[in-house]
Amino acid sequence: METETKTLTPAERTNLRTVTGIYAALAAGDMQGFMELLAPDITWTVAAGGATGGTYHSPQEVVEKAMAPIAVDWSDFTITTFELTPVGDRLFAQGEYRGVNRTTGKVGAARFVHVWHLVDGIACRFETVFDTHTIWLATQL
């Protein structure tokens, strides 16, 4: 994973550590650790057109409505980040979703951009933008 090479402010370094921790917790299946890095009133938006598309408003709702359905529908699902770019109170992540659809056995892959908004090292707002069509194709028999 690559990060921007500019000199980071202390807040940007903290935000980078937080978001890196979020991705690490997700990769390890540590949902409690994941939720601890989210604000209690987080606004979490998943691109319309995705199976879990919508906006969620608490760590518990994010896990139940955005994350849990992915585990049901996909095996070997990974979130790979290629670049993390902190800019003030925001952090931009570029990466790829990849998994095997449990119904069709097809691989679904899509590039994404995540936009994180953080306050004092806690994620307060999140949005994912990705090619929902490539994921949808993998769900089709």
C-alpha cells in the first residue's frame, strides 16, 4: 500500500493510523475493533446499486446492514487498499473489492474510492464509490 509522500500534519498521521487500523480490523474479522474506530453517530454510505447500498447511522447498523450481508453472499471477500491519501480531516483510499459469489461461484472485483471524514482520530463519515456493475455481474447465473 502506498501513501502520499508529503509531510503529514499530526492530525493527518492520526487519521492515517485510524483508517489503517480499520482496514486491518476488517481483514482480521475483528468487528469489535472495527466498531471502536467509528463514531457512535457515524454516517456510512454505500454506493446505490450495490447489494448493501444505502446510508447507515451507527457502528452496529454498519455491521448488521453493510458488512454482514457481504459475509453471507461472498466467500474470500477482500478489501485491498492501493493508496491512502490524508488531506486535513479527510482521507481518500483507492483499492479493490474482490470475492467469490457463493451462489454463482463467480469472482467479483471492483475498484473503489473511499472517502473518510475523521475528527480526533475517529471516523465520523464514510462513503464508498465503486463499480457496482462488475459486482452485480458476478451474482448472475
